[in-house]
Amino acid sequence: MNKRVTVHEAEENFMSLLDQAEAGETVEIFRDGKPVARLAPSRKTAEERAKAQKEALADMRRGFNLGGGTFDRDSLYDRLDR
């Protein structure tokens, strides 16, 4: 859920709002009742994206439990060869 603050509140509490954005919260800043800016978490760095991709690839290589057994590339090919 977005937090809403006035420009004055944003000026008074900027460091706190940065901490909140860093924690994943989006803060909307309003002037005269109208939204004028949004303070949001930064996108992931290239290093963070690469780490997430490696973790996802490792998960895929381990296979997926579908309740009856694992599903991986080798078992798929075995089924196709039948």
C-alpha cells in the first residue's frame, strides 16, 4: 500500500521516507491535494538480477515437484521416447 504525504511532510521527514522506500514501500507526494511525485524502491542492480537468475536456473535444474514425482528435462525426454 502506498503512503501519501504532503510536500511539507516530505521535506520534514525525507530521511525517514528514504528508509521506507529502501524497505520496499512507495511514497506518493502531494501538493494542493494533487500527486506530484513518487518515491519508490530502486530497481534491482545488475548484480542482484544476475544472482536471481542463477538461483532460478538452479531451481529449474533441480526439477519441480508436481505432487507425484519430480519433473526435469531428462524425465521429459524419457517420456517422449516411449
